[in-house]
Amino acid sequence: MMASSYSAKEEDGHHPGASGAGGAAANGRKPDNTAFKQQRLPAWQPILTAGTVLPAFFAIGLIFIPIGIGLYVTSNNIKEFEIDYTGTDTSSPCFSCYQNFSWNSTLPCKCSLPFSLDQPFESNVFMYYGLSNFYQNHRRYVKSRDDSHLNGNLYSLTHPSKECEPYAHRDNVPVAPCGAIANSMFNDTMELFFVHPNETRSQIPLKRKGIAWWTDKHVKFRNPGGNGDNLTAAFQGTTYPVNWHKPVYELDADPENNGFINEDFIVWMRTAALPTFRKLYRIIEKKSSMTPTLPSGNYTLEVTYNYPVHSFDGRKRMILSTISWMGGKNPFLGIAYITVGSVCFFLGVVLLLIHHKYGNRSSSPDIAS
Amino acid sequence: CTCAMCFTLICAGEENWVDSRTVYIGHKEPPPGAEAYIPQRFPDNRIVSSKYTFWNFVPKNLFEQFRRIANFYFLIIFLVQLIIDTPTSPITSGLPLFFVITVTAIKQGYEDWLRHKADNSINQCPVHIIQHGKVVRKQSRKLRVGDVVRVKEDETFPCDLILLSSSRDDGTCFVTTASLDGESSHKTYYAVQDTKAFNTEEEVDTLHATIECEQPQPDLYKFVGRINIYLDRDEPIARPLGSENLLLRGATLKNTECIYAVAIYTGMETKMALNYQSKSQKRSAVEKSMNAYLIVYLCILISKALINTVLKYVWQADPNRDEPWYNEKTETERQRHILIRAFTDFLAFMVLFNYIIPVSMYVTVEMQKFLGSYFITWDDEMFDEELGEGALVNTSDLNEELGQVEYVFTDKTGTLTENNMEFIECCVDGHVYVPHAICNGQIMPGAASMDMIDSSPGPGGREHEELFFRALCLCHTVQVKEEETVDGIKRGIHQGKATSVYISSSPDEVALVEGMKRLGFTYLRLKDSHMEIQNRDDEIERFELLEVLNFDSVRRRMSVIVKSSTGEYYLFCKGADSAVFPRVISGKVEQVRARVEHNAVEGLRTLCVAYKKLSPAEYEEVCHQLSSAKLALQDREKKLAEAYDSIERDFILLGATAVEDRLQDKAADTIESLHKAGMKVWVLTGDKMETAAATCYASKLFRRNTQILELTTKRTEEQNLHDVLFDLSRTVLRQHGSMTRETLSGLSNEYHDYGLIIDGATLSAVLKPSQEGSGGNYKEIFLEICRNCSAVLCCRMAPLQKAQIVKLIKASKEHPITLAIGDGANDVSMILEAHVGIGIMGKEGRQAARNSDYAIPKFKHLKKMLLVHGHYYYIRISELVQYFFYKNVCFIFPQFLYQFFCGFSQQPLYDTAYLTLYNISFTSLPILLYSLMEQHINMDILKRDPSLYRDIAKNSLLRWPIFIYWTFLGVFDAVVFFFGAFFLFDNTTFTSNGQMFGNWTFGTLVFTVLVFTVTLKLALDTHYWTWINHFVIWGSLLFYIIFSLLWGGIIWPFLNYQRMYYVFMQMLSSGPAWLSIILLVVVSLLPDVVKKVLCRALWPTTTERIQCKRQCLTTEQSTVFMLSQTSSSISF
């Protein structure tokens, strides 16, 4: 890659004559004659020249272009379906829910959206909800949590961190889970129905486990008093966040997925990097190798519309996507690789020309001036 | 009576002279009526060199450290973080600041502790004081002004003392001032005439006297005072006191059993303490550019914070953005006034972006300078076997300045030349005498020891000849060191006669006296004010030494007045030709002048000798003049000079001497290299023009084809200065114009160069601001001429003029970097004035070495110092500075971009640990090691090819275009990191299990790319990969990975957040993250590599060509080697 030359200069570092003759007058001032002190350590001295960089450029080009093509093809093979169910449009089934949202309403607003898939989704399908214009990365928001509280620390449970303000107490009762993140947990529920050609609907089973990081679920998040079964008692003396409808210990019936270790909750607690984001909601597992997970056809998405985005012009989406080894659909990486590879290749050619034209001149020894 | 009269007159004139002190010897009041006894308060004899005490260390040290603008800035940032709610914890800036402050405080505290220890040992050492006729032991610090002190041989004087009496009969004592100015020769000091009889404690105790003297002054060689001795009820006897009576603290008594002296300056008022006040701080050009960059970055920082603050409020104008339902403010926040909120936001942005000015850069630069300077002291090639000393670094602040020198001002004697004088010949009335081969101090009897080149002189000449030799034997200040005192080495008896060693502060004098010895006249000793000479007939002649008119650099001559055994008074004078010829009234002036000029052209140092006979009446007159001048308290110098001037006139010329001062080893080679490196070399000397010019030719400062331009008194006498200057400038400029045309056409690179010779008198005329304001004009013309001369010789320079020249060049409009090199006390002013001062540890004491920034044993070492060390230090530090700013732009700019996507909420992109450790540990060591080890070109090549030095001239690596390039590179890389990660993260899944990443993973991805890019960028810039570089570069990348794994691997018990838990591992488990890291690193590095390769191929600098050349050679060699290997294996 780079031209190199090892200059073995250790011999130069030792002048036997100097040390021998001066030995008699060897006072303390005489510097040691080591290669390091004389700055003559043996060293590799590479230089970046057109000639030496050329092969590297061609190599990068030759490696990057195939990788890029591979990535691009993989990305294109990924099936992805996205539907916006915010209901901004008057024609949308969720329009009324969008319009008439009120925190106080006890009756959940439901809407159902029909959609169709043109192509079958063969492998496991991952169901995401996506939010736009939602600033989960706002600093006031990001820090508004208490990790020791979420880790089941009993003291923190009743004494939530100052960072959680103004979502730490409700009428002087500590809030569990505290903080703005927990308070604003996404609480729309979505159900997916396959509409058979004969207009009958069958619900597609959605797996609600395995959507959070394993380490989060098992280490970072813990219910107070261990993951015991009596969660109600464990959360005694706390109240649920102001924007929730139910306490944290009623998030799920399954004790393995309830309280702080509820996976929906954990997923929400991992704040997104950008204001437009998606979060994993459910997994649709492939049942048999014979039939596709989601065959092509008509579907209905049943949404319990609890989550208001109207006030901040947000959008809500539901995304169905298959996943490859390189994650979801992302043509950018492949295109970037192809571009960089081609640029390198092109530069390689340019450098080759330059090297031929100027290479001899620059390395010619006529530098007496 | 007249004497007393004149004293009262002087006293009357001095009524208002407040700057004096009166010291009562032995604290005894003067007899009533003489003077009012006013006990004055003087400080005690405690020496305080320490800066701090135990109590004030912390506040004072902190105060001093925070006076540095950078530290203060970081303190402010830290305080802001403590006070307001900021995005990053105060630890991120507090910890590095604390580290820096603590390390500096510990270092300074330790140094101060050492000083305390040294002070204590000095302050507590015992001194002997006479009290009531008895010797009392006291601690040194309790010594008071007016105490009479007894000092024994080899003891050091505890304070500045006036010598009252000594155990030697003649009232003299010998002193070595080695620890003060490094001169190991013994100097003679004289007791006051009227007190030298007080030889026991009891006698001293009876002494009743006061001393009036000036308030303490730092000049070691100046002292004016007067002693009033009250012998009886009469008017006191007043005697002058001069520097020859003053024993300085720090000097050591030699060859004298014991002395009695009175303390006049104590403690911090001693001349030694006054001289230790620190020199002014010199700042290097690199440091200046660094400060300029800093201001640029401060502006960038402030504008970034301002932009973000403004945008934040524009963006937040919509209340649903400011406070959406999911992210409400607390009540206190809401109630805060908008201006306070805006200001707090501004400060928070400042804190978020403050890393763009890294505290660690200052630490790294300091460390680089401090550690790097060891390579100079360690350098084996700059070690001098003879002296047993290597180079010394007195300040490490100027290392890189050594690579920027444009003007070299060098002293001649002792610097270019050996300062090892050898008597070559003398000339009496035009007859030349040359002693035989060098015979080390061996006395050759009779006239056989000399060759007379000219015909033997006539009888009249004979008399002159004898006088000449006697004059040289008498007119000097040489001391004879008897054989038993010569450093413990027995020089022994030679040919039955005691040989003795001559010691003098001037090597010329020693050479002359030794030369006389070889010509048959041996100076034996000075005994009881009688100088003894052994003449050619082995007879001893005795002359009474009456007066010595000491040498000074203004008069440039010295005289003695002696009385021969026959009772005749003679005044002998020797001095520079220009100082003697105008004062000569008879003698063979023409012949001698011709010979002097001939010798001067040969490069010999010449002195002229003259005499005059004095009648007893004339002698009385002279005596009176001298003593009245010496007694003056005010303007004594001036009065003495006037007296000397009137005494030293109407001489009869005897002859001249020639002494050779050989060129130093490789002086010519060094000067040639400096020339090739594009430096202008100026020789500043006190010598006369011809001698200096000869040295210049010998040292290749002037070559045969150099056209010499003269700007001397000789020329300005013929023409007026104005015309001469314009003439010269026209010559030079015409040539200059044609030269540029030639270089443009590329036809010829051989050009005619100019050398300028200017002398001190003309120089002061040029520099003198003239009445009609054309003085500035002259200065400009002079500078214009100098600019076009490759070598300039300034002769007949006074020490202060040397500094003036340096100052003049420093202040000229290009502001070139100057270097002054010299070995003697007369060079100190220019060493202190120049940007870089280099002292040569020479024969004329160590004063120059002590006041210099760097000291080297020989002039030839300057070559390696500048061409190799200076060059390396410069490229190292410039890369260090540029790289530091670059890596912090890369670091902070993504955070700036991120604000646009997080609602300008000051959300940091990176975790606190990354923010803190980025500059401290992830990226600090590689650049530090680079800045210590880098060698872009082999040092042998640098030495062989001085023209490479031109490549870095004028601070070329720290110019604005290069700085802007680095900054833009940083911005580009930051944009690549951020938007690369942004597009990868944008609304997609990153993992193969469908799970999503959060903002901390995003930041970690950007940070990982960042750390790898900046480290690899440095790796691409490294030209010299030793195992240490490998270790540090790959080691710090490895350290980053291990740290990240560890940091995210555990739930840290004492942290209130666990945001990084498993973030790094999760990121590494994702394929696209790996791919994007590789991609982004490549993209970030690509433009720089392309730029480098293209510049090297299309517009190579000399440095780059040399690098390539070496490359080709080594590859060829290795091919040949491989071929021979294969052939040998085949044959085998």
C-alpha cells in the first residue's frame, strides 16, 4: 500500500570511538549514546506518492464496488410497506380520532385502515410504528428519566431523581415510572387482520416479545423488589404518569412482560436519535416454510387511537418490513459504497496518468539547486 | 586642607542626592557634630528566591495559573457548567482543568520547595561577625548592614562587602567570581588605604567610620561610594570607594588568609540577588500564530453559540415546539425571564462547543516542548569532549523558533574564532620581531629567541625596542599564579626557574605577556606595588606601579604609570590603533601603521603601544586629576573618562603587536550552511574593520566574488552619509532588479552577492534621528541595503550597539526572526534582545551562556542546532498545533450539526465519558509522540542539504491558507461523519433482529468514526514509524475499543445514568455499522490523501523531492539486495 524502507540505523547510534576516548573524562554530563536519545531509532519511513497510493486506490475501488452492489441488491430485495394512519386527511378513517382527541375521554377511539400488499412477505416480518416531528432527542426530554429507578432501586422508586421534573410527582405522590419519556409512552394499539377474498378476516398473531434489547430487558430494567409476581404491592406508594390510563403494573398480563420490564416500555425508553423515527412494535413470525408470512392480498389495520400528535404536527405510521443481514431497507449504504468505489477507481486512473507524466520528474535526482 | 575643602564642596553639592545610603561601620555613631546619626533601616541578609510560602501557596499559585488566558477561559467554562444547567456535566471540563492545574501546581510547588531548601541552607550558614572586638558566630540571615565580617580563605562572601583590610600586607585580596559570571580567574580587590592596617578583631573594632554609597544597583561592575574615617575629632578623612573595593556576594575568597569587611548591601539588595531577577519572557512565532488561531476559534465558538441561540428562539416561536405535551418545562423554568433564558442557552451552547478550544492542547504543547528539549541536551554530536559539556537548554519555549531563523548575529571573538590567542609578532618602529616556534612557557635566554626580519635597528631604535618590551611587560592587568596554587596541579620547576602561569580576564594580555617572555622579557610578579621584570640579561628590574588606567571598551586602550628604579616616571599605553594613533605626536607612525594594516588584513588582532615620559610635576598633576575624579560620587564615570582623556595624550609611538585568534573548528562550513539555508549572517564585533574582514573572508562569510560595500567613517569622511547611502542602495537595487529578471527567465541562478561593512560610528550616524526627520529615511535605506546583502559585517561595535542592530532588524517591516550568538559578557545584551539567544560556553566566562536561551560548546554546533533540531521542532510543533485544531473541529462540528435535528436543545451527541476522554486519552498520545519523534527527512540529509531549511522559512507551515485548509478538512470530515451516520440512521433498521438503536448509538457511531479518522489521519502524516509510534497509534485505537466495551459492559454503580449500557456492543453486532464505519473513514481520509499526492506529484517542494529521491534509492538498493540474494541462493 505504501512504499516503505527500513533504515537500519542502529549501527550509527553507537560511536565506539567517542565512548572509548571520552571514557576517561566520563563526567555525568556526557549524554548516553542510545539510539532513542540520538533520535536514531530504526524506523519505517513511508511516503505517500502517486506511485504508492495507486494500488491502494484501485484496491479500494475493486473492493468497494462489489460490496456496494451486494448491499444495493440486498436492500432492494427487502420488502417494506408503510402506511400513515395519522388521520390528517378528512378522507382518512382516523380523521375523527385525530380531530376529537381529548385526554379525559375514557372511551378509546378506534379506527381501521384497509391496505393491500402486492407482493408476499416471505420471511419474518417486523412491525414498526413510526413517529415524525417528535423530538425524542430534545435534551430536556432525553435526560428526563431515572435509570436507577428503572433498575428497581427501591429508594429511587419513591424518590425519583430531580431530572424527572415536572413528571416526578403527581399531587406529591411519586410517579413510577417517572420522567417525560415514560410519561409520553406510545400507547396506540394496533392489530392486523388479513382479509380473505371471501371478506372474512383472520387476525394475524403478533409476537410482543423480543422487540427490546436483551440486555435492557434482563439487566438494565428491573421491577422493584425483583421481578416477583406481586407487582401491585411493589409499586405501592407510587402513582402512574399523568398521561397514562393505567398503572405500570397493568401494562401486560404476562408477569414476564409487565411493569418496568414491559418490552413496549423498554423500546420507548430508548430515545431515538432523530425527530423522525420508528420503533419496533411487534414481530410476525414465519410459521411454515411453505406459506409466506404475509401473503399478498388485502389487510386491515385496527388502531386504538390513544396517542395525540395533532398539537405538534406529528405523523404516525405503521411499517411492515422484512429484514436482511444488513438490517432494513437502506439503499443509501449500497449507493455510497458504489460511489466511493468508483471515485477511488477514477482517482486511481488519474493518478496513474499523473504518475506516468510527472513521476519521473519528481523522483529524478536533479535537485542540486 | 584643600582636599577637605573640595570634599565639603562635593558634599554641599550632594545635599539633595537622595539615592544614597549611609552605613555606620560596626553600628557606631559618628562623633557628635560631624553628622546627624540617622539609623536607616535595611533588610536583613535573608535571601528569598522562593515564590511561595506554605500559607500563600494555594491562593497565589492558583491566581498565577489562572492569569493565563487559556486557564482562565477553562475556569469560566467550568464555573458556567457548575452554575447553570448545561448539557455536559462539569466533570468534562473540570477534570482536565483540575489535572492541568494540579500537575502545574505540583511542579511549581516542588521547584519552590527546592528553592526553599537552597534558601534555608544559604540563610543558615554561619558567618563570623566582629562585635566588641570579638568574633561572634551568627546565622547568615541575621547579618545586618554595617556589621564587620571576617571571611577566611575559600569562604564565600555572605553579602556585598567593602574590603577594610586583608591578611596580605598590601591590603589586597584575590577573589574568584566563578559563581557570578563564570570567570574563574582571580581578581584583585583592594582594601581602603586608611583601613588596611586594621588587622585584628580588636583593631577593627576601634575603627570609626561611615560609608556613603549609592543605593543597590544590579550592575556587577559599577559601584560608587565614599568612606569617611574619623580618626580623631577633626574633619573625617574621605576616601573614594569603587568596584575594586566591593566584594560581591557569591564570590569566593582565594589566596588570602582572611579579610575584614563591612556589609553594605544585604539580602535581596545584593548585586547577585538583583541580577537574578528573571529575564523577560520570549515568545515564539509559533506561539503567536497559535494565539491568533485561538482567537479565530473563539470567534467561531461564539458565533456558533449565537447562531444556535438565535435559531433556537426562532424555532421555538411555535409553543407546540417549545413545549409539546410530551415535554413540558418545570414551573421555575417557565417563570424565568426570556432574556435570562436566552443568555443561559447561549452559555449552554458555549459549554457544549467549548471543546473546540482544547485545554489539552496547552498541556501537550508544554509537554512536547519540555520533553523535546531533552533531545538537544542528549545530542552526542553537540557534546564537546574538551569542555566535557553538551548543549544546554535554558528555556524550552523557543525550540521551534530555531527552525525559523532568518538573521544570525554572531560575535567574532570567541564565537567564530577560538579566543585562544597566540602572539605572532611585534613591530618596533617598523622592525618586525617574530618569536621562534611555540615553546610552551619555556624561557629562551638571549636574543637567540627572536628572528629579526628587518635589519637590526640602530642605537636609537635599540632604546625604543627596550622600552617597547618593558611597556608590554608593565602595561597589563595580568596576575601571576604561583605554581603551588595552580588548581592543585604542580606545574613544577623548569630549568631551575619557577614557572608561573599568567591569568587575566583578557586572553590577549596573556598572549602578549607570554610573547614577551619568549622574546626575553619575563614579567615575574607584582609585589608591594612594584612590578618585577626579568630582562634579557637575567637581571631583575623593578618598577613601582603608580596608577592603572584600566581598559574600557569606549576608550579601547589602557595605560599604566610607573616609576622606574632610576626615578623616572613613565606612562605606557596600549590600545587599538584607532585609539592610539590620534594621540601620538612622534614616532614612526607611517611604518607602524603600514604594518598594523598588513597584519589586520591577515586576520590578526593588533594593538599599538606608546609611551610618554612624565616629569614629577606632571605626575603630581595627573595624580590629582585622577584622585579627584575617583572621589566624585556623581558622574564618576564621566569624570574619570575626562581625566583619562586629558592624561592619555601626546604619546610617542613605540610599535605594534599582532596576536592571532584562530578560527573555530568548522566555522566556515557552518557559515556556508547557514547561508545556503537562506539565513543572513551578520558579524558584530568590536574589532577593527580589517581584522574583522579578514576573519570574515576566512570563515567564508565573504567569498571571493562577494562585492564588498563599505559604509565606514573613511567613506563618509569623503562623501556625506546621505550620498553614500543612496549610492549603495542604487547599486544593490539595480542588481536586485536584474536578478529577479534572471530568476524569472530561469536562465541563471548564479548571482553576484553583496557584503556590507559598516562601523559603529557610521551606524550610530545612520540610526541617529536627524533634525529634519530624514533619519527614519536613512534607516529605511540602510535596511533596504542590508536586506539585499547576504552578509554584513559590523565592526567597532559597542555592546549596546549590538543590541541596537538586533532591535533594528527585529523591528523592520518583515519582522524577521533573529538569532544572536556570542560568548562574552559584551554579547549578553544582544542575546537578550534577539528572538533566540545562543550562548557559547567559551573562555570569557559563562555570562553569555547563562543569559542565553540555549548554550552550545562551539560555534559549529549551531549548524545541527538550527538545521536539524530547529527544523524538526518546527515541523513537529506546527503539525501538533494544526492537528489539534483539526481534530477538535472534527469532534465538535457534528455536535453543532446535531443541534439542527434536536430542536436546538443543546443535546450532546456523545456521551460524557467520550467528551471528557477524547482529548485526554483517545487522541492525545499519538500526536504527542508524533511531535516528539517525527523526522520527515533523515537528519543526515538535513545537515547535508541546508537549503531544505528554506522550505519552512517564514512560518510556512502555520500560514493562514494552511490553517484554513486544515479547518476545512476538519469541517468536511465532520460533515461526512455526521451526515453519513444520519443517512444510515434515517428511518431504517440497523440490525438483523429488527431492533432499533437510539441516539446514544448514533453518537457512538459518529464518535467511533471520528476517533479512527483522526488517528489514521495522523498515521498518514507520520513519516517516521518507530516501534513507539506503532505502539501508541494502534494502542490508542485499541484502548478506545477496550474502554468502550468496558464502559458499556457494566451497570456502573455510582452513576445516575446508564445510557451507554451495551450501546457499543450492540453497535458492533450490527453489520451495517461496520460497513459504514469503514466507508466513512475512507471517505474522510480520501481528500487529504488525494491532495497530498497531487501536490507532491505536480508541485513538489524541495523537501518532498528529497524524500522521493531517498525513496527511489532505497528501493533500488533493496532490489539489488534481493537480486544478489537470489543469485547467491542459486549459486548455492
